[in-house]
Amino acid sequence: TVQYTYSPVVSSPWDGTTVATSFHDGNGTQENPYIIFDGNELAYLANQVNSGVSYANTYFTLTCDIDLNDYAFITIGDDTHPFLGNINGRGHSIQNYTISGSSTYVGFFGYFGGSLEHIGFFNGTITSTVSGNANNYAGLIAYMTETGSISNVYTNSKVFISGAYYIYAGGLVGYMHGGSITNSWSSRDVSATNANLFAYAGGITGYINAGTIFGCY
């Protein structure tokens, strides 16, 4: 087992604005993953993905719990800029965040086709308020593709979506197009409110089109 130890061993809470210019260490391989140490580096990941870097076949790990200090954070990825990397939290968590928006995909990850394992997301709120005749998705992961994988992921974050067309909200995944969720759980409120058409909500996933869910609650 490879252990990653840095000094200090606990990162400072994020200030809500600072974005790093690189990751803490590593080269993104499975043997030497990129290290995400604090909120600054997490914000750098978000900016990179949202500018078009998918990180396919790239590996990341957390070396400590990350406190986003109740500041607003941006959704990582959408259908034109998906996240396809692999994140192993190594038992650490991302805490104290708010994510809100009116786009198609609102969540910690918007459009996800990578892998996420051994990580918790705590004390967060995800809120999507949308309008118009388009499907909309919200969740820790708003939309997961057939290549997506979640394993040993835990969240007590709240998820709310409201709209006027087809809307989907899930504690872990809003809409599961495929992939797998194993040995994971979610708690707290999940809500989908629609004035006109259909609303789907669930503790694990709001809607499963394909894929597998095993050992979850």
C-alpha cells in the first residue's frame, strides 16, 4: 500500500476564491497519481475540466480532508466537458460546500464517466433551479454515463431541483445512464419539484436507465 504524507497533514479551509495553478504532486499515473491537497487544487481541477480537459485514464488521490468552508463551488464538468478521470479519496472527505445553478447539470460532478471511490461528501447543499423545455439533472453526480463507477462513496449532502420539464434528483446520481454504484450510501433530503411535467427523486439515484446498484443504502 502506498501512503502519501505531506506536512502539514491537514489543509487550511478554502478562502472561496484562490485557484491553484497545478496539483500538489504526482504525474497522473496509477502508480503516481495527482495529489489534491486543498480547496485551491480542487478548484484547479474544476477549472481544468470545465475548460475541456477530461482527464481520461488519469488518476487522482486526496491526502487529507478538504474543507470548502461553506463557500460556493462550481459544478465539475458537463456534457461537452465530461470528467473521465479516476479519484481515490483514500478515506478522506470533501466538506462544507454549496453548489447552485440553472444549467442542465448541477452537482459536484455534472457529467461523469470516470471512477470515484473511498471518499465522503459531507455538509453540502446542491440546488438546481431551471426553466425551459429540456431535461435537467442534479445530484452529487448529476448525470453518470455507462463508463462511470462509484464505490465506497458516502454523502449526507442535500439535493434540491425545481423545474418545468423532466427533472431528476439523486443523493448520489441524478440520472444513471449506466455504470455501477457499489457499497455506498446517502442521507439527508432529496427533492424534485415540477410545476408541469415529470419529477424523479431517489436517495441513491433519481432514475436508473441502465447499470447496476449493489450493497447501497
